[in-house]
Amino acid sequence: MPNEESTALVQELRRANLELTQAFDATIEGIARALDLREGEPAGHTNQVTQFTIELARSFGIHEDDLVHIRHGALLHDIGKLGIPENVLRKPGTLTAEDWVILHMHPQYAYDLLSPIDYLYPALDIPYCHHEKWDGSGYPRGLNGELIPFAARLFAVMDVWDALISPRPYREAWTQKDARDYILAEAGRHFDPAVVRAFSNREFTKHLTASIGKG
């Protein structure tokens, strides 16, 4: 019967779309793991920051459909570093002023890489803007306040948090208290004060602490 055929066709299209979406997501996760390896990040770093960012976004009531784009953007936040030469990205000593100019290009490289991909265009806010600062002193465009996309403002807090509590070759990991105090002190300068308030909320803090090491 035509109705049965139509129903079967719709179900097959839905199945194919789901499989395509899952394959695309798996590819993005693989790229994120490769970026972590290239930069010498701890295993699971990007995945953990992504989960933290999604949980913070949920505390603002962001719709699940929009969380998909936040997730993709967070996973690909440093994809622009593919355009940074190895001798700068992995330089063992102090970066020169010229090195910093090169490194600060990576958000623009991310935009150039991702903007032609229609499916990923809604995810661009984080890769392109996560180094902007609330007071306008960030890069690449020097955006300030609410001119910075909200997803990037959320991610910036969680990215710095995870970086501080993770050990690096040049320093030990900060305690969670010290990292939290730093983020609170940077509200209104580096970070959106409203995002910092949500980050410091008691229930979110409990959830965050319980999640450390599970990402």
C-alpha cells in the first residue's frame, strides 16, 4: 500500500540521517583527539572541557538543539592551530613577540577552515571567539561584553578552569580552590560576570567537582 511504502521510506530516511549524524560526530571527536595529541594535552582534555561547557550552558536553559552546536564548537575550539607552525606551537622556551602574533592567528584560521562548511557554521562562535575577553583586551577582533557570542563566553570560563587544574610541563596543576578564585577575580575583565556567577553556583560547583577526571 502507498501509505505503508511512504512510512517505510520515511523510516529509512530517518535511519540514514541518524547514521550520517553519528558518523559526522565521531569524525569531529576524532579530530579533537588528534588536536589534543598534537598539542600534548592530557588525554580527554577537549572532551572534558566540552562536557563542562555543555553543563554550564544547560544551567542557562539553552535548548538542546543549540547544545549540539556548542558541543561541536567546543570539540573543534583549537582546530585553527593546524595552521600554526610546529616550531611555534611546540616551542620549548619563551615565545617572542613575533611568535605571539603567529599564535594569535589561530582563531582566524579556524574561521577560514570551518566557515565554508554549512553544517559547522553554527558552531563557529567558540573556535573563532573563545580568546575574546569581556573587557575587550582579547583577540582576534578585540570584541567586548555582549558582542562576544554567548557560547564563546561560556567556553572561555571552562577552558581556563580545565587548563588551570591540569598539570603542564612547566607547572603543577592548580588546586580547584585556587583556580576558582582566579576565575572569580577575572569576572568583568576576562570573563562575563553572569557566566562566572553561574560557574560559582553551589550546585554547579558540586557537579563540576564530582565530574573531574571522568571526561
